[in-house]
Amino acid sequence: TEIGVHGLGADGDFLRKRSHEADVEERMAELRQQIGEGRRTIVRVDRTELSKNIVRGLLAYRELLAGRPEWRERVVHVAFAYPSRQDLAVYREYTAEVERLANAVNEEFGTPGWTPVVLNLKDDFARSLAAYRLADVALVNPVRDGMNLVAKEVPVVSDAGCALVLSREAGAYEELGRDAVVVNPYDVVGTADALHTALGLPAGERAERSKRLAAAGTALPPARWFLEQLEALRG
């Protein structure tokens, strides 16, 4: 028996084209208004599955604001958490916990002109792409994930280049870890520190890292990924 590893990459050509269509531009304008002028963005896009670790991500963001008050009113966490498996009680409760925690962070730290967490629970691909384009930092912190294409997609689409805070337990870590800020997904304080590091990267370094992440993330696009598996089966 032979086992092959074929890590699916992002479709860079599709993403670059799709992310500049009119519906994405409209959602970017809406998001910019919600974020506010001159603020950094930490972006995550996930299904509300327990493995995606959204709750610990929000706890890490709260820890960042509590422990690093210089980031208050200077950063917004754009969190798109799309409900998954809502026929199961444990998933419904997890989705509700994500919403409760986001609201708690906003109540604790928010000001009249600043909403710390912009949370949306309704699936919208164009809005996700808009968030990708606005990302200064992408947060991908699963406790276990076979790949995680979001980690590969955001650097491709981000307008100014983004830093990637990445769990060492994501499959994408093998390809992207060298240029990411790597975290133990169970370590809330460590993830908060990683967010601080990522937010503080100089623009030039962030852009260079983002270029390398995008190149690595698109090295095996879907068509080539499929053909390589066919060739392996034939060989």
C-alpha cells in the first residue's frame, strides 16, 4: 500500500478576480464603516465547529486588549463565524457561546466610536473576501485541522499584505509555518502575545511575509492538485 500526501492549495487566479467584483467592493465599504478610519484589523473566517477554536481566539483578543491597552481603539477583530451542524445541540451552544463572548468583549472595552469585535453569523462569501482584502492579521488557530484553506487564501487577497497567526495543529502549518506567527492553539495568553507581535510587524516585513505565504498557499491549486492525484494513481 502506498500513501501520498497532496496538500490542496488556494486558487489564486479565481480569488484575485472574484475579490474585486462589485459585490465585494460594496461589502468592503460597509466593513470600512464598521471598522473605522485608520484601525488595524484581525480577521478570521470559520464555520462554528469546535475544532476551529473560535472561543479561545476571542479570549485571546480580550487578553490582548486587557494586557496591551495601547491597542484599544486601534484594532478591530472582524470575526465571521458561519453556523455549522445546527441540528446538533452542542454546535448550537457553541455558536451561541461565540456570540455571547463577542458581545461581552464589546461591552467590556467598547466606546461610542469603537466596536472591538465585528461579528457576523450569516454566511456570505463576498463579505468574507472583503474581510480578506482588509486584513492586517489573519487568525487561524484550530485545535486540529486537516488543512485550513483560509490560512492560504487571506495572504493571496489581502490588499496591503497580512500577517498570519497560525496554529501549529493546522495542516497548513507544514507549508506556511516559516512565515507565520505560530501558536499553541490551547494557549490563550500565547495567542494574545502572537496577535500583538503580528500587529506590530513593520509594513514592509508584513508585505514580504504575505507574498511568501501567498506563493506557498497557491503552489498546488485545485486543478493541479486533482491531476497530481490522478497521476499518482496511474503510476
